[in-house]
Amino acid sequence: MRQEKRHKLQLFYEILCAVEEDSMHNQVARPTHVQHSTRLSYDKMMNHLGELEEKGMVHRVSGLVAITAKGKKFIEQYDDLTRLIESAGL
């Protein structure tokens, strides 16, 4: 069965959530853990992480990834938007 193609915003959300979850214990996330959580190829995931870093939503240090306050705010706003869409029955 084929998986439906994900929109870029959805991919950003999933990556940020994976980084946040993996970094709960160590303050940083390992890219391979994020890759497995998001079911992306390593190259695509690294490209998206690069974009998120340019936008100030993640910070990379020594190959590890940490979510920023801006990244956490994106997650909150994405959650709010999905709840609003669901409550409207769209």
C-alpha cells in the first residue's frame, strides 16, 4: 500500500516533533533517530534539517540537532491549526 505524499509543512512538523522527542533526555537529537521516526531517506532528512536550520527552528552542533524556541512555537501553531481545521469539519 502506498503512503500519501506529505506536504513540506507536514514534513517540517514531523521532523521538529522527532527532534523534540529525541532531545527530551539529552537536550539534543541524533539525526538517525529523527530519520527513523520520520521515515525519510537520510539525504532528504538532512536537506530538510538544513532548511529548518536556515529558518532558525533547529540548531546543529557536532552532528547533533537541538530544537529552538522558534521550532517549538511552530509545533504549537501547527497543532492549533490542525485542531481548528478538525473542529470546522474540513
